[in-house]
Amino acid sequence: MKSPVLPRNPLSGPPFHPPVFMNILPLPDAGRRLDHFVAQFSALLDERPAEADLLARGGALLAALVARDDWLPAAFARPRPERYQQYALHVDARARFSVVSFVWGPGQATPIHDHTVWGLIGLLRGAERSQAYVRSAGGRWQPRGAPVTLLPGQVEAVSPRIGDVHRVSNALAGQPSISIHVYGADIGRVQRSVYLEDGTRKPFVSGYSAPAAA
């Protein structure tokens, strides 16, 4: 099987090809795919790998998870008209990592924002567009490079080391898109920032969206 390919990170250069590791077991039945992923990711973190190795190996695990769109419960896949949703799927008991589903309605987008920790974004359904930003010498935020469009099964990495500030949107005008994110902390509790293009910084803590009622 061909190794999954991570699209070019806008701030980190050429396309990134994560290695295929032989200890990645066959995926279980749909109802257990997330549990399987969490167990493997926990085991990876137990090894305390360097960030580059973590993103490569964790990216391969996430690519395997989002390669099949048959496991996400409907309550964590529903858009809402007022804004995009961030549903917590798993938060590690030691807050080493969290797994969330981002659900984008048509036309929905984030402001320019950072993460402050490493992150992996895997596209499960639809299409997602990410535009990296960089601060100019005058203190303004401006786009860096062309936007990157993530398609189902593809994974992208972010971190303060390789590029951490971007704006993300649903790339489809007529239907929702869903991405699965893994962050190196309980991301709903992390103090982060949104930015205006003039350089203004506004601190925020995202929290999590309540899952939709059945």
C-alpha cells in the first residue's frame, strides 16, 4: 500500500511523506476505530519521541484513522449555522493530547489564530482550506504562500517550531466538512490567541462544543 502523504505545510517546505511503521496494526471494526487510535497514540507518547518523529509517526496513525469515514458518531459530526463546532472525542487523562472533530458548515471559517502546541489535522469528510500567516517587519499579519487544500485521508502538521499561525475554512460552498485534530495538550483549556491583520492580538480559550442531541 502506498504511504499516506502529508501535504506541504505552508511554513515548513516541501511535501512530507510519513514512514509506514510495521507496528501499526490493522484497523478494528468501525465502532472501535477511535479507541484503537487513542491506544496507539498513547503508546507513541509513552516513548517520548522528538517532535519531528512524533509528527511523522502520529501523522501516519491519523492518516489511517481518517482513511475510512465510517466511525464518527453522528452527534459529533453535525454542523450548526452560527459557527464551526469543536467536539471533544478524547482528552488524555494526563492532558498529553486531545482528539477533536472540527465540523464546518458551508462558508464557515476561523479567524487567524495560533495553537501554542503541536497539532495534526486529518481530513475525514469534504475539504478544508488552510492559509498560513506570518508577521511582517511592521507587525502586521500577512499570508505566507498559497492556501493548502486538505482532502479526505490527508494530514497536515502545525507547531510553534514549523509554523503555528493560520486561518482555516470549509473549502466547499454547499456542504459540511469534517476534520479530526490531535493536539499536544487538552486544547480546549489552552490559552491561545486570535489575530487581526493589523497585528492586534486577542487571547482566547476555545473550550468544546456540546455534542448534538440524538
